[in-house]
Amino acid sequence: MQLKYHSSTDILNEITCPLEIRNAHQVDQGYFGILNVLSGRIVFVWEETNVRVSVDNSKPFFIPANMLHHVEFDEPCSFRVDFYQE
């Protein structure tokens, strides 16, 4: 399967991250996201189950479509989300 790149966020950090990402949101149907933490660590929270995942730069984190989630910060970090068409 060949991935079809769609778009990326700017490089964000714990200060510049918009409220839309800090609050519950989801990736649109037909797309998925890859969270790339460039430095530090992010807490990724699945809304439905309240499962919290600590994400760092050791590997990208897959974000499927239609699953509500948000991010939290407990340390300085920088990150970007790349979006692909399914």
C-alpha cells in the first residue's frame, strides 16, 4: 500500500499548540494522522476510554479517523502531525 500524503501541521510546542488540539477532536473520515514528537513528550488521551499514552520521539504515533482524542503537556516539547489519505 502506498501512502498518499495530504498535509501537515506547523511544528508546534506546548505554548503554540492551538486549543482545537488541546480539546477533543478527531481526524476526518478517509484520513489518518501520524504524530511525530520531535523533542520532549506529549500525553495523548483517547476520549472514549480516557486511556493516556505517553508519546516521545522514539516512534511515530498512529491516529485513526473518527476517534475523539486530545493532547496534554507536562513538559516542554515540539511536535508535528502529518495527515495521509487512507
